[in-house]
Amino acid sequence: MTLTATTARTTLLLTALAVIASGLWWLAEREMAALTPPSPPAPQIDGTAYQTFTRIYDRSGRLQQTLTAARLDHERLSAQVLLTQVTFESFRPPYHTVAFAQQARWLENEGRLDLWNTVRIRRDALDAPPLALATEALTLWPHEGRGSSATQTWLLQGARWAVGDTLTAERDFTHIVLAGNAHVHWPAPPSPRQRVPQPNAPSARPGKGSG
């Protein structure tokens, strides 16, 4: 086949444009790949159990903690335990604390329990009304009796309430710090004189000789 000069020049121009476009597309793909962060590796689960119940005792044989989950997955690389529909109980007299969450992660090496997705906590004590806590994510260190949250947290105890953007708790949630747009309605408890009714004064009895 014979090409005229005009056709040859047109073909050469189209070929050059195609090469340039291909090069630009290659550069754009490389730039996008450099800007896109690598996806985290998928967890490598080496064991799964359902409807699990675990008890943890101290050296004297006293029950310290219980952990119930609808599903338990053990992740091999990080040696962590992934939990679904979790109930965690801690027995640290005089406090009994129960935590609920849809998802959790237990890191044995750090003694840490990460809870997220509808977290609810209730702490009971003999000398105070129950303390209730609601948030979306919370980290507990059960053996130390402390916790922290970077999500908005609500507290409720009787007629008292408080809310804050972050929470730090120590001493089995008896010492709590709320920060970031915090609002607190936490009146002091009544004094013993206000709580205990005063007995009425005894009525005077007449003596034997009165008449």
C-alpha cells in the first residue's frame, strides 16, 4: 500500500500523540499509586470459637474477671483476640464493674481491652448509687482499674449527670476527668445530718409527787 505525503504525516502525528498520551497515563497512574496509602494486611485468624465464657482468678483463687463473647477470633501475627458481642465483668471489691460492647479487642501482652460500637458500663458499689457510662469507644486496663475514651462520653449516677468529649478514669472510675466541651451536673451528696432524720425529743414525764 502506498501512502501520500499528507497521509503519512497525519499517521505519524497520530502515532506521536498516542505515545505521548500513553506516557501521561503511565505517569498519572504512578502518582496515584504513590498518593494512595497501602491497605493494612488482612488479619490472619488461626482460631475461632463461638459462645465463649472465660474466668480469670488471682493467685489466691478469688474470681477477678469474666469475659463472655458471641464470637472469638485469635489473630496470629499480633497475638490479639478479636471479640463480638462482648460482656466483661471485673470484681475489685468493693466495686463490681460490667462492660458491654458490640466489638472488642483483647491484647494480653498489654493487659488492655479495647471496646467499641455501643459501649455501656455499669459500676456498682455498696456505699453509692450505680454509675452508668455510655460512649462509642473505650479502652480499659482491667488489672489497674482505669480507662480512657476519645469519644463523647455520658455519665449518670442517680440525679447526677455529666458529658464530655474525652474521658480519663482512675481508681475503678471513682476519679474521672472529662475534657473538651464538658458539661457537669454533679451536686455533692447530702451530709449525714441531712440524710439521717433527727429523733424527736422525749416527752417529759411527771414525777411521782406531782399532782
